[in-house]
Amino acid sequence: MRPPAAQSDEQTVRPRPVPKDSRKSRWRILLWVTVVLVPIAVVSIWLLWFSSFLTVAKVQVIVTAVPSFASVAEVQDQVTIVADVPPQSAMVAVDTAQLAGRISALPAIQSVAIDRDWPDTLVITVTPRVVVAAARGADGFDWVDAGGMVIQSTAAKPPGVPLVDASGAGLAPALAVAAALPQWLRTETEVIAASTRNDVELQLSGGSLVRWGSAADGDLKATVLAALLPGEWSVYDLSAPQVPTTS
């Protein structure tokens, strides 16, 4: 009698056949993707990039504040010209970062934001710089903001702002004082002078001199000055506003 053959410790693994229903299900999914999703993707690409339905028909420029150096309409025209968005450009193709960079380079613009208002409007929102002082320039007077940015130059001094006569270490505090002055005092101030950060002086339209000191405590100094002005002194020393002196 022949002994039984030894059985192998490893069993042979045979691949299980894929059920016909599973294969049919895969074909249905592939067919659904081909018939439904691919046409949707094609139509979407066509609408976004090639059709005339989602193209730029209007560029709207919003100015957030009335500028003192020009009219709102003039700022809008300037921004529109620099934006130079070709008509009928695909909305999705407009490079808003590059566009914002061009507009931000305008001296009159403090900040810019660009949004797409579907289906056909590009909205550009700009905040203009604020003129706080004038400075003598090569061609007359420079209109400057609190950071010293020259917004524009004219032959005549800009109305309603003081002339800044400062340089070096005195320029930044002089501009900071000019920017923080309340409106009533800004219009009364003819010249702001400074050579260091602690010796800012205001020359008022009536001839009085205000020793402002540093740019700190501006609100308090303005309040104290308003209380002292009726005395019609020649010099007001507000460098230490808690103990002001007059002469």
C-alpha cells in the first residue's frame, strides 16, 4: 500500500474571478463620467475662458474717501487708465495681483483691492492718500502724506495744510505732528519746523510760536493749546503739556 503524499504547508492562492456584476458597475461609472462629467468640464472651460458670457464688460472704480488733491472723478479716471483692462477679457484671466501692483504704484493711492463681480464687472476699490502737509520742491510745493510720500507737485501751496520745514531726524516727527493735528489747528498752522524728534515747533497764522516738543501726547497738547489761545501769548510751550508755559 502506497503511503499518502505529504501535504505542503503552503496552500496555492488562486485569484478569485471578478463577478460580472462588479465589472458592469465599473463600466457604468466610466460611462457616467464620460457622458456627464466630461461635457460639464468642457462647457465650464469654454464659459470661463473662451465665451463672451463671462468677459469684462465694465471696470468699476470705487474711491473710499474724497481726496483733497483731486476730485473723485479724476482719481477714478487715473485708476482706470493705469488699470488698462482690455475689453472683453475673460474674467478669470485677469491677473488681479499684477493689476493691483500697477495701481498701487500711483503716488496718490494708499491701498487697493480688486474683486470680480460676476458675470462681467471688475471692481477696483482704492483708498487715496491723505495730504497732511506741504514741502518746498524743485517746481514749487510738494503735497505729502504722513509717510512723506509726494502725491503731486504744484506751483502754489496746497490750501489748508501747513508747510513742513524739516529734514533729517526732524522730518518724521514733523510729519507725524502734521497728521495728528485736529482740523482747526491744522488750518491755523502755517509752518511746522523741526531739526530733531523732540523740538517740533508750530508757527501759527497769527504769529504765535508753539513749542510742541515731540510727537507724543498730540491730543492733550491740542486741548491745552485751545484753552490757552484766548490769552494771545507770543509763545506757547507745550513740550510738557501737563505743565505748559506761556510768554
